[in-house]
Amino acid sequence: MSRAIDGAKRKNRRLKILKLAKGFSGRKGTNYKAAKDAVTRALCHAYVDRRDRKGDMRALWITRLNAAARAEGISYSRLISGLTKAGIAINRKALSNMAIEDSQSFKAVVEAAKKAL
């Protein structure tokens, strides 16, 4: 009787890669060799970009804060400096949400920052 080497394992390993490559264009979506390279590259980019997203979000919050602060007559850098001097510790995400959703609270925070300068 012949001996089975690794048929099922090998097939499953290849199917896992091809499943990840579903939707890739051309040979990269159907050919194992090409798909393996494409999937490896895609996973590397996904890993790096998950970390880059955090910086992108911070930049977005700062842009929003700058616009909201300038509407109140103060620049972003002076706002952050005033908050630090006033001892108010609110992160940029919370401040950005406050500026969008609760303008009265944001105005109060800006006034506190202005007084501390």
C-alpha cells in the first residue's frame, strides 16, 4: 500500500493563502506562487498601516482643534499651552469630539486656557 505524504496539509496550506488572495487581480489571485508573495506583501503593509493610522488620527484631531480654536480667537498651539498651564489634562481626541459635539463645553475650556496664558 502506498504511503500518504502530506496531501491534506499541503492543500490546506495553499488554500489558506489563496483564500487570503481572493480578489487580487490576475495571477496573484489564482496562482499559489504569485499569491504567496502578494499576500505576504499585503500583510506587511496592513501591519505598518495599522500603526500609521494612529498618527493620521492624531493629525486629524489637531486639524479640527485648530479650526475650532481659531473660531474662538486663539491658535491651536496657544490653546494647548494654555491648557497645560491651567493644569487641564484632556487628550486631543476628547477635545476634538467636544469641539464638534458640545461647543459650549469647548468654549469654557478655551476660556480657561486663555486665562492661564
